[in-house]
Amino acid sequence: MGAVVVGAVAATLPGVASAEPAGGARDVGAGVERISVAADGAQLDRDSTGGAITTDGNRVVFSSSATNLTPGNAAGSERVYLRDEPLGQIKHVGSYPIASPVISGNGEYAAYWVLLFRDTKVKLAQWTAGSSIGLNCDALNCSQPSASGDGRYVANVATIGRPSTSQRIDVWDWQANTKQELVWFAHTAPSRPSISGDGRFVAYQDGKVKDVFVWDRDHGSTSEPIEGPSKEATIVQISEDGSKVVYLSGSDTYVHDVGSGTARRVPDVKGLAIDPTGNYLLYAPNDTTGPSLVLRDLRTDTDEVISDRPASAGVDAVSSDGRDVVFASTADDIVPGDTNGKSDVFVRRLSS
């Protein structure tokens, strides 16, 4: 599998704008910072979206079409960036993502999918090497990647035929250049996988029957369907430790315990992500008159408001133990001096 060098540009960043939360989040040690800023600290001239964070909260991947984010990168096309907070560096690691990139738990890899001629392919970008490889997808279209904790395993959807008539869920071990086919679907209804940190478990959705299943690599087995009261389930994410699966059913969110087979209902919310330990659920309330993003401690049933401004977040948005949450927003009053009128990416840091 040859590596396709992206020509990554690393930039060292000055301090970024930050603010203490106006309220709702933990008051002690909590703050929010805008991480989508240029190398010289200037605001970006175009939108930045998505956002996924590592287990330790030190690295974030996001996409942006800004022309002033890193030196020598003025094309203005959508690109993938990895930011290392302790190092104060940001790298351009990929180009032309179709959807928000995802990140490995250790932050070494970011996975995303691109349009190649008229087909889609999955790419894996590496922080250290500053390069991107294309997974050897043997289908016309490969999409919806999910990366394991060390980035070795990548689960994705492979669509077969032109016009497409079927699809399957694959897991790639890109270091060994081997593929495992988990399941075939005789349809192309939207389906998506989510892989655990060690690559053992893959939760996936059958988009036609709207069931969620969990595949176990060690036992070579697949669970019975996970269904809510409405008998339909839409997958959100499996936790990195493989202990919990979050899915949507009706107007509610459920957190399924893989070990016990029981599910916990969180009513009237849309689950967005779960932290690596399976203890913290990020959700958007169905009631749009209040906060836009809330983090729930599932052990104590306590909530922390992450944003009371319009905001969005995806899978891998929460670091371990709910310490950090990454999100995107067009609001101009989350941090001081936000006057670019663009969508920006923010991280809220919460005390442990």
C-alpha cells in the first residue's frame, strides 16, 4: 500500500482566544477556547467544521476551507487539520474530505473519505509522518470510516456495483494489509460502523431494518439486534473500551451495556457521542429553546451545559472521563474577539 504524501505543513501557534464559561459547565477550572485559528493567531477567513478529540484531549482533528490556516496553503479547498495542544502545532494532513474526519484514540491518525473521480475512498492521515495513505478498498465506494485507538484497524462501509445494489461492513488491518468482511447487506440504505479502541468490537447499523448489532472479533460472533421500544435503532457510537453502545430510538437516546445486555434510556434527547470510558454522554436536547449541547455523567445523572449557543458535535467529540468536548459553532460570543462571521471549532475544558 503506497503512501500518498499530502505535503503536510506544520505551524506553531501562539496562544488562542479563550474564555471562562458564562455558566452551566463546571465552574472551577472550566473554560472554552477557539482552536480553529491561523498560525499567527489570526481569525480564519472561511468556515471550520467537524471536530474529533483524542482520549487524553491533547489532539483535535477538524476540517476547514480557510486560506490562512497554515503557511503556503491558500487554495481555499476543504482540508483536514490535526492540532496538537501541548506542542502548540497544527498540521495540514489531508484534502477534500466529504464529511467530518475522525481520529484514533492516541491522536496519531485521522480517517476521512474523499471523492476520487466518481467513487469514494477512505484515507488515513498520520501526524508523525505527515502523509496520507489510501486504504485498498476493493469496492467502488468506501466511506464512513471509524478508527481504533491506535489507528491500526479501520471499519468502513463498502458499496458494491454500479449502480449500487448492495454493501458490506469491512474492517481493515492496514498494517498487515488485510481485510475482514463482517456482513453483507442486499441494499444500500444508510449504514455505518463504529469500532472500539482495541478493534475487538464493531457496532454497526443495518440501515434497511434499522437494527444495531455488535460484532466480536475474539469470538467471531455477532449479537442479536439491539432495539429500542420503537423497534428501530440508529447507531451513534461504541465507547472506546467497548462497554457501551449509544443508539437512537424514537425521540430518545439509549446507552446499551454490552456486558449485561441492558439499555438505559435518556428521554427526549439526541445522543451525539460517548466518552472512551462509557460514562459520559454528549447530547443535544430535542427542546431547542434551551442549551444546544449537554454532557451527562451517566453514573450520577448530572448534566453540564457545554454550549448554550447554537452548536454541533459528532462522534469522538468527548475525551476520557468527560474532561474535554470539541464542537463547532457560528456564534460570535463564545470567546472574545470572534468577528470573522464564520463557523469555528472550539474545545471546552472541564475540571476532572
